[in-house]
Amino acid sequence: MTQVTLIVLQHGLWGNKNHMRFIRKAIEEACDASDAIDILNVDINEGKYTYDGIDVCGERLVQKIRDRVDELNNNKDTQVEGVVMVGYSLGGLMLRYAIGVLGKSGFFDNIKPLLYVTFATPHLGVRREPKSTFLKFYNYITGHILSRTGEQLQLLDDYQHGLPILSVLADPKREFHQYLSRFKQRRTYANVANDRTVPYWTAAMEITNHFEIMKDLDISVDSTYSSIITAFDLLQHDEDKNDDSTTTKTTTRSARPSKKRKRSKDGILVKCLLVVFSPLLPVVALLALLYIGSQGLMSRLRVARLLAASSSQKRQQLIQSETIRRSSKSNHSTILEEENQEVLVDTLDATNIPTNPSPAVNMHEETTKKRSSLYNVMPSERITKVVQPMALSVHQIQMQKHLDQLEWERVLVYIRGFNAHASIVCRERRFVNDGGRAAIQHFVDTLFAAC
């Protein structure tokens, strides 16, 4: 009998299974005949159904995982031995919920929890410091038009005993934290820049944004994985450098003129795009908000039926029947929903154009002998003296402390480009770039060691 490792892939908000296609293909190409794996690219929480809340999406995910395990175990030739959970953006939170539910039911009594990995997941929510009118507007909009999911990401929900669901997921006394701790490894990939959806601090579970001053940083990246950061420090001024460092930096700066010209061209291109498309942005944004708002209303009506169930058992039966029904619906309907969802994602990306090009960061490659040196790269002492902790909420600070009780492999990713949030998983062909490829290659190269 073949012992199989189940690899679960869960996409994020507004997403569909195609968003995880690049990762799936990378895993399959890295496998050889001796690797007994089965990949479950989850399709039960696609599109509008991601509005329903982390808990409801998590329950659907639980049912999907159980069904796949039963299918494999009922085959006389296979037996599920271990499980790897991989979540992108909101998908990472769905998985944390599912892990608690599965663990409490005895799922991990016979199946080893091997690796839990997230890419750009908002572990501390998406509530931003209300430092500007725009950020106040952002907090309000995301918390009120994205149905239950928006409320939960903004920590506005009362999930249990007056606590938001993200606080409950991080509570060491609860099953969600306890069974997450049983995984052999826990890893998070966090974009340090160009991700306006899930900033560095929430993906990396930090209360300080060490990359707030990007233009003043000297960043080293790995020579093999070109977007993985190995060290970062404040740029040294000429008077602070000794002779040795001057020689090193001269070598680094010698290649700068062409890069500066390229960045200058990029800046001009961005400004031209802003001039052309700025008049359309209010209309595009309004259409996006109207669409999201209508989907959010439908989500509330849909979830109300589930939450009105008199018992958790009846609620689970409703979710199970919904899962079976939607899994068997026609391909034409699925394709149509995916196309509509891509239009929405494109619209949101269009309203997310940065006002300035990526800052000119001093970068150089560094060869690392051990992969472990790519994890948990700490800021220099000089950075910690300059950058102050953010004004996060009490819930966010408490969540960070609780999650920090677990051992995490934090991988810092610097992707230069328009939309690092999409590129970190190469979500679509137009977002595929060297930085995203490098992050995924690092994940794949370390995946089988964890298994």
C-alpha cells in the first residue's frame, strides 16, 4: 500500500483554483516517481463564496479535505499518511480555521501534520493605522461591504464572547492554535513592498513595519532565489564607511547608472498611465464597489440561512449538502463565474495603481550556504532605533503575541513590480515575474524536505 502525502492548496479572496495553478504545476514538475503525493486544489470557496466568512469557508474546506482523504483511503492501494496545507492570502486563514476543526475531530490522530505555509496572508487582519483620510476610508469600506469576511478582516465581528474570529484563531487555549502547533513546520512568505492588499507586517506577524523606509534600506537577496531577502540595513553614508565597505559598495554602485535610467523610464511610464487613466478611476472604483456591495448583500442572505440552523450539527449538514451540490454543478456555470470574477479582480487591480514607482533600493546578491539562513531575517540594530511600532489595535497586538509563541519560518520577499500580491504566487500569466518564480521555487525546493 502506498503512503500518500496530501497537499492542500487554498486560494484567497475573490479567487478561484486557477490562482494556485502555477504552484500546483511547480510541485508536479518537481516530483519524481518515488514521490507519493496527491494535490487538492480547492474549488469550493471560489469567487463570491469567499465573502461568507472565514468560518463558513473553513467549514466547506474541512468537508472537501475529508472527502478527498476518504476517497484516497477507500482505494485499497493508497493511504493518506501526512498533510501539507498551503494558503494564499485569505486562504491561509481559512486553513487555520480548518486545522482546528479537523484536529478537534481526531483528523490528526492518524495523519501527520507536516507543513503549513502561507503566501501574503493577513494573519493580523487588514485594519490599517488610521493615519490619513484614505486609510480611514479603506478601513470603513473593507469592513462594511465585504460581508462577514470584511468584518472579520477588520476585526469588527463578535465571533465568540465578544472576540473577533482572528483573536479566537490565535488563542493558545483554543484548538486552532493548538493543532497548528502540531505541524512539523510553519512558514509564511511576506511581501516587503508593492503589496497594497496584505502589507508586510500582517503577513509576517510583526507589530513594526521595518520596511516603512524602503528608500533608505540596503537590501541583500539570495543569489539562487532572487527575491528572497537575506539581510537588510540602513544605507550607510559615505562618511560612515570604512575603506573595505567603500570598495564593496563601489562594485555594487558601478552597475547603477543603467538601473537608474530604467527606473526613470518606469517612473515616466507610470506617470503617463496615471494621466491617461486617472479620469476613469472614479468610475471604475464606483463600479467595483457596487459589484462588491451587491455580492456582499447576497452573501449575508446566504450565510443567514446557515447561521439560523438550530444546531451546529444541522449547520454542518447544510454546508455538506451545499458542498456536494456545488461540486456537481455544470462546468459552464463554473467557467462563467470564473470569468466574472476575473473582471472584478482586474477592476480592483486597476484602482490599485501606485502613485509612485517602486523606490530605488540598493540591492545586491548574496550567496547563502544554508537555506535556514533565509528564514527569520532580523532588522539591524540601526533600523530598530529608527522605526517605531505601529499603532495597532489591542486585538492585533494580542494576536501577534499569541502567534509568536509558535515557531515560524518567516521568509521576506521583495518583488519589484506593480502588484506583488498577485506575483508572489504568479496568480495569472500577466503577474508572472522573476521575483514570484523565485519565491515559489524556494517553497518547492524545501517542500519535500518537510515531507
